[in-house]
Amino acid sequence: MITQLSALRTRVLARWETLLVLLLIVFIWLGSSLSPYFLSGSNFSDLTSNLMEKAIMALPLALIIIAGEIDLSVESMLGLASALLGLTYAIGWSLWLGIPLVLAVGALGGLLNGLLVTWARLPSLVVTLGTLALFRGLASVVLGPQSVSGWPAAFTNFGFGDVPGTLIPWPFVVFAVLAGAFTFVLHRTWIGRQLYAIGKNKEAARYAGIRVARAKTLLFVLSGVLSALAGVVLTARFSSARADNGQGFVLDVVTAVLLGGVNIFGGEGTIVGVVLAVFVIGVLRNGLTLADVSPDTQSVAVGALLIISVAGPTAVRRIRSAWSNRRLTQAADSS
Amino acid sequence: MDRTVEAQFAPRLAGRIGLERTLALVARLRELGILVALAVIVVVVGVQAPRFLSVSNFEQILLSVSLIAIVAVGQTSVVLTRNVDLSVGSVVGLVAFVTGDLLKEHVLGVPGAILAGCALGLGLGALNGLIITVGRVPAIVATLGTLYVYRGLDFLIAGGKQVSAIDLPNSYLRIASSSVIGIPTLIVFAAVTAAIAAYLLRYSGTGRELYAIGSNPTAAELVGIPAQRLVFGAFVICGLLAGVAGVLWGSRFGTVNAFAAGGLELQVIAAVVVGGVNIFGGSGTVLGAVLGAALLGTIENALRILHLSQFWLQAIDGAVILLAVGTDAAIRSYFQRILMRTGRR
């Protein structure tokens, strides 16, 4: 029975990811009909490197949403990290000092989110809406309207260079390692199973001896650290530290996670789905850019995708349950 | 048997009612607290910069507070039902631009453009409401999506253009700048809107039903309150009021581009939670939300007068949201603990 159920679930999940692959193929086909340049290796390399900050932030957010919470503050932590890194570099710090400091600040910011959610028992929606404003505000306090440039060549090469001899951008290597680690931890270890349990039923998880508060706090810390890392990557890629770096990224990051099949109410989702969804959004935006649509206008499509990715499965589920209800009543009538 | 059950639960029931009363009292105290904070800011900043106390500065504060307050009233009706509308900033911006553009291109006269702007706001709110009630998408996801969809449409329509005051008819610009018996129309308008909303939420049946939905959605359904329809209605009202604010925004500032009112949603939500509207739904008043808007507007103005960095503004909004919800939670759990103890005895 249980194996049947899990087989069924795998099939359903596989179906969602198949859907994403199909969507990706359709978007790539549409893109290639737009411009002959679209299918070139260098375009895919650009497209990938444009995505990596969002992709890095989507990984911890997936775990947070699976555990039944949300973190809207990621883009502002990215901005704060970029601004702080800029400030420390401008006053003469080495990057070997600046980067660890920025990651530590990310951890602190995440800890603030986590403690407010678990210890003060506030809804993560409001907490991270507050820190969305707070971190961005602090970023502009730190750096004001200026930007810091003149970064060392090694740093900027990491940002927009490729692995020698290939078209693989360095930030993608970082993301691939992280995605591999996340996949392993979420799908192959007790930690992952605990997160699903927390998301399915927090109280039951607590009675089963899972330290729910500690797990959630650590997830927010992880999210803070990786958002700060995304800030470092973005600073290197743009070779410019600015307080408003990454503004509006929250849309793409949340869309990637929910389009990737993570249930907004927690308890379901896979990393493979999220990674696929990240690339769906990337291909969509890249195609629209080639069609001369401005990034702000592109957000109409991504915003619609976000809503559809939640409304669609809900509608399907409702239709399905209505169907099976009808079949049940028919069976009852005929017997 | 019945009697023992009653004996067991009566004190706890009394405790419950006591809790509600205490919380109502705390809410009253909240409004008083904001007034005290306002008074302290006025005195402290006034001593350092007498310009702060001038009538014209006071008017400036009230003008910017009025716009936020109108949106905050709509947001209150949504938050009361345990929902949230993150798209209000984009609605204000889109409506402001469309209204201005209609006037600039002489598509419609002033009354027509104003009506069109309000109708657009209402339509955008209705779309939010439909996605949430019919599409069953949680409000946070739905309105995060429409925040960017509406803003994107704004960019699509504006396409880098902007509407300037010279393009606009005087009768439109005068809506914000004219005054009724010495008080700017905008302020009168916000006050009337808030007063009507406060009355309806407090005394009308529908208003009370909104509170009921927020404090216990399941119970509200069980007693026959059409929860879905009312939540839809709350989003429509919220959109309409954001639309009204958008029309007034264009009238007040004259210059509107696609970036207008960006990030306004955070200010509005800050005002609402500072004003004591419970983010879990079910409690809070329009007066509180308006006072919250007034407090934030005064702080913003004080920073400017004292030549402190404008960059602090957003950080303050964020800190204020955290502080307000944190205080609420602390007070609530404190009283709950006390009542649990008395209930047991």
C-alpha cells in the first residue's frame, strides 16, 4: 500500500517535472523563432550567468517553503551584502576579510528572521516583509546612492568569466555544487525528511521529537548566508557594488520555487523542479529581452506565471476530486 | 455532568471574554500610545527646528499622510480578514499614470478621467479578489504576482514617457491644491473616507462580518457568513481606494512616471500594523491605521527637517513593522498567560 502510494506520488511528481521540461522546450522553441542568436552557446552562457544569483537564493527558499514558512527578504539581504562588501572594499579591506564579514552579516540577518518567527512566534510573511524593508534600508544607509567599482581582476573574472576552455560561467559552478548538496540533503537524508514532516504537520513533527524551532531558525540562517553569497556573486558579475542591487529579484525567486512544484502550504517539492523552473524563467526573460521587451515589462509575464503556477495545480486538484466524488456517488447509486 | 462541565469552562469562558475586553483596552492604549509618540516627536523636533512647527509644514505632513491613509484604510479592510494586499503601490502608480495620460492626450475630460482612474483601481482590486477567492491562491502569492504585473503594465503603457504638470488641466491639479474652509481638499477627502470606513467597519453588519472572518474563518463560514464574497469585496474596496489615491497622487505631484508610488505598499503595511491592526486578522481600527500613517509621515518629515539622511526612511519602515508586530505578540501572550492562570484556579 505504502509503496503503491509512493509510486503514485513519484509518478505525479515526475509528471510535474515533465511539464516543466515541456515548458522549457516550448520556450526555447519560441525563443529560437525570435532570433537566430538565441540558440547560440554564448547566449545560453549569458542566460545562465544572469540567473545564478536568483538560482542560489531559490535553493534555501525552497526548503523554507517546504517547511511551511516564507522568506521575502532575500533580495534585500543581497543588496545589503553588496553594499557592505562595497563599503569594506572602498575603505581598503581585503576581499578575504570583506567576503566572510558579508556572509556573517547574512547569517545574522537570517538569525533575526528565524528568531522572530520561531521564538517570538510571528508569521514569517510579516517578519520578512519587515526585513525586506529593513535590510534594503540599511543597504542604502551603508552605501547611499553611490556605487563602488574598481574591483580586482580575479574577483570580476569570477563574476563574468567562464571556466577556461568552456562556456560554463564560474557562478554556475558554485550553483551546481550547492544544488547537488541541497538535492542530497533534502531527498536522501533524515534532515530532508524532517523538513517535509514539519511542512506537512508542524505539531505532529514536534510530537515526533523533531526540533521544529531549531530547524526553522537554521533554514532562515542558511537563507541569509546564501542571499549574501548571491550578493557577492552579483557584485563580481556587475563589478559594481550598489545598495539597490537585486531589487525586484524576490518575484523571480518566489516564482522559481512555486513554479518548481513546491507547495505554498509546505510539505511538498523537489530541488530538480526548482532548478528546472529557474531555467524556465531565465529562458522566458532572455527571449523577451531579445524581443526588445524591457525587464520591468517582462515582470508581467513572470508575475502571471507565479499566479498560474499556484492556481493551476489547485484547479486541477479540485477538478480531480470533483470527478472522483462523482464517480463514487455513481458507484453508490448503481450498487 | 452538565454542571461540572459548565463549572469547568465558565471561568475559562469568562477569561476569554476578559481577554477580548483587555485586548480592546490595549488597542485603545495603542492609539493613545501613538498620540503620545507623536507629541514627543513634535516637541523634540520642534525645539531643535522651529520650522517644523510652522502651519505650512504641518500641512505638508498632512498632505502626504492623507494619500497613505486612504490606501491604509483599504488595506485595513483586507488585513482584518486575515489577508494582505501587496499590490497597492503598483495600483496607485498605474492609476496615477493612466489618469494623467488620459488627460494629457485629451481622451477624456477631467470628470471622465477621474472616474476611469477609480474604475481601473476597482477593476485591479477585483482581479486580486478573483485570483484569491475563485483561484484559491493565497493572498500573499496572488498580490506579490500582481504587484509586478500591475507595475509591469505601468512600464508597458508609459514606455519611458512621463506626464508633467504642464500637460495636465488646472482643474485636475486643483483637486489636491484647493482648499475647503481653509483645509486642503486632499486632507478633507482622506478624513471623510476614513470616517465613513470607520463607521461602516464598526457599526454595519458587513463590517462586523469582516472582523468575524478574520478572527475565525471556519466559525464565520459555519454561522453563514459568505466569507469568500466578503473577502472579494474587501479586495475590491482596497483596489478602489488605491485607485482614488492614484488619481489624487497625480493631482498632487503633477509629474508621474512608471516608477510612481513604488514601494508604497511597505509604507502602507507599516502604517496599518503600527496602528494596531492585527496581522492575524480580526482586530484593529481605521483610526489606528490612520494614526499609524500619521506617525510614519511625521517621522519622515522630521528626518527631512533635521537634515538626517533620507536613506534611513526605508530602514525605519522595516524596523517599525517588526517592532509593532513584536509588541502585539508580546502583549497578547502576556495576557493569555495571566488568563490561563486565573482560568485554572
